Amino acid sequence: MSVRIFGHYVSLPLLLLVAVEAAIHAGTVYLSAALRFLGLHFHLYVEGGPTSLLPRALLYTAVMLGITTAFGLYGSALHKKDREYHVRFLASFPAAAVVMAIIFYVIPTSVLGRGLMALSLFFSFVLTALVREVFFRAVGHEALKRRVLVLGSGSRAAGVVSLLESLGPGAGFHLVGFVQCGDGQPSLDKSRVLGDCTALRALVEQHHVDEIVVGVRDRRNGYFPTSRLLECKLEGVSIVDLPTFFERQTGYVQLNSLSASWMIFSEGFSKTGIQKMLKRVFDISVSVSMLFTTLPVMVVAALAVWHETGRPILYRQKRVGESGRIFEILKFRSMRVEAEQDGVARWAKQNDDRVTRVGRFLRMTRIDELPQLINVLRGDMSFVGPRPERPPFVSELSRKIPFYASRHSVKPGITGWAQIRYPYGATVDDAVQKLQFDLYYLKNHSLFLDFVILFQTAQVVLFGKGAR
């Protein structure tokens, strides 16, 4: 189950988990204060007199939720209780302690105290671990999943089976089966086909269906059961088309089920004057803050590039921006000077021998991208948006991939929805996959989604996700 927040689909169980963990983090500060000072305390006695504990509890909660998000523990790793998940979960608490210590140093009036801080972290660790154990068991329970019936049995509809297999226990729906609807021979196991569309309402009642997903390609052949779908709709059954279903469940717009009419009539793809103004304010604020924060890192990176391979330190490359406008992107040079001496544009490869030793580290940590903050301040780029590609690649991909040019309807970004949801792409197939995420961003972009992407970008940097 999902809800839309400013156009972005957010899992309802995930929102519940965030709310519960926020209450736990805030509560542990008060619990720790009660144990530390042997009594229920709503004030903290520090130098200068008593002060309210509430602002400190809220600050602690905000840091804990921010670190948890940055470590990808509210993302795709949520339902994968593997070794990586446990490493991230364990590492998030020391990281939060370091961040809190930095905040205490910069803002001394926010200090909690070492004893209170240690107790709060201990109780947060124990209680969130217990809550997540219960959560993992609950979200996989069939009783909590939406019962979905797919109208259609062709190749488009069969994609729901692949989706269910890829999502695994984390899927928020139970696939009841398929209904044949004038789309020829089924493209899937016939045992999954429950009947034809003439018995649609009876099948809905028999299998207690919550939602019908319309996966029929041709709706003009006389077989499309408009009146029966309306009956189900009036009985309270949700009706969605296949692209919307995939968009909600996966966070991308499925390209092979997409049509221009769906893009025209669906919600989203809006760009109001207020949205543009807020996004520009967001871009400038984040970029200026990051320039000041990362300036020492950039100086060290520049010296390292110069020491290893000399000048030029910055690499300028033509990229395609908003409305197809060409601009020069700035990056720390991570390849040899003669990497493309013949002038032919090439995709970066895994373990690319053109990359220098310093360049490999800069790419892994994404430090090579920092000069693009200047591109953002110039207005060439946004902080969040589809990654800009080189003109030769854009020409090739526009010929081979439908709707590829639509990604140039907004400014390109330093980071984006595709960057946090899909690894580095270096083939046409990768470009197709990334375009699906870019289309989701184009359709649902908002300041809220930009903040979500900004926080989740941290895990890409921390864990070297997709670097080449």
C-alpha cells in the first residue's frame, strides 16, 4: 500500500515505521534522562540553569532519522535482511554519534551530555532493532497485502509476474491471477488465468479482489469490459492502468507499456512558476552550503590531480541540458589527459584503464562531481535532476529509445532519482532502465522528492554505489 505525498509514492508501512522510530528516538532521550537523574525530567540542568529537553530530543530524532535515511535503511534495502543490511544498521549508530558530536561542537547550547547521549543511543539501538524485527515479519504477511487481479493475459500483463518475483517478500500486493480479455493466447502459465472478462465481477467477489490492474494493450476491439469495470469500481474496487501500477510499485515508469496519451492525460509533469522559483532557491541554498563545506576537500582533490598527472585539473565536457541546450560541465579530471585523443566519445567501463589512481578514488567518493556546484550556480544545471549526457550519446539514444528526449524538459542534475535507484549505466539497455526512473522524476518532481533524493544520495557516496 502506498500514499502520495506531493506526487511521490511512499509506502504506507514505511511511513508507519518512520513515525514509530521517530517516537522511539524522542522517547529514549526522556527515558535516558529519567534513568540518568533518577526521576522524570522535562528539563536538562546545564551551565546557566535549567533548559527544556524537548529541542534536544527533536534534534536527536532528526539526526537519527537523517542518518538512517542516508544509510539506505528506509530504501530498497529495507526488505533485504542480508549482511549488507546488518552492517548498515550497526554502522548508522556510531555515525549518528559522530554527527551529534559535531553539532554539539558547533552549537554548544544543544549539548545533551555524554552519559545521556550514550544511554539514548543504547535504547534507540535496542528498541529500533526490536521494532524492525516485528516490522519485517508483519509487512510480509499476506493478510496485509492488496489482492490484485490483472485484466489481460498478454506480454504486457505478464510483466506483473516478473515484478512480483523481483520484489520478493517486500511486494505490497498479492497476485490473485489474470483475466483473459480478447488479447489472444496467454503469454503466461495458463493455470494463472482464472477466466475471461465476461465473468469479471464474479471473479472479483470470489477472490476478494481489492484492485484491478488493466493490462490490455488494445481497448478498441470490442472485448474491453467497460461496463463490468464500472460495476467493480462502484463496488469500491480500485481500478488502475498498468503504467500507473508499475509507477506506484517500483518508483519508475515502465517504458514498454507507456504511450503518449498516458503521459498527456495522467497527473504530473507540471512546472508552475512557484515550483521553478522554489527549486532555484533550493539549488542555490544547497550549492552554496556545499561549496563552503567541501572547499577543503576540493583543494586537496585539486592538489592530488595536479601532483599525479599535472594540468588541467578541471575537465570540461559538452553536455546536453534543458531544452537541448549545450553547456560545458565541470569535473575534476579523473582520466589521463590523452584519454579521448581521437575525439571519439566512449562510455566509461568497469575498471576503465583510462582512469588514474587519484581519479578512481575521486569517482568512488563522487568528489570529482563537486565542481558541478558551479554549474548549478550558473543555472546550467539543477542540484537534482536527470544526469546530463554527451551530445553524441544523446543523438544515438534518442534514435533508439522512445521518449528519451523528454528528459531534457527539465534541467539536468548533479544527482537524481535514477542515480540513487540504478547503478552506473554504460550501455543502451542501461539507458533504457535509467530513463524509466527519469520519467518518474519528470512526472512527480517536487521539492519533497528533491529532499528525498538529496538524503538518499548520501548512501551512494558512503557505499560507493555504482561508481566507475
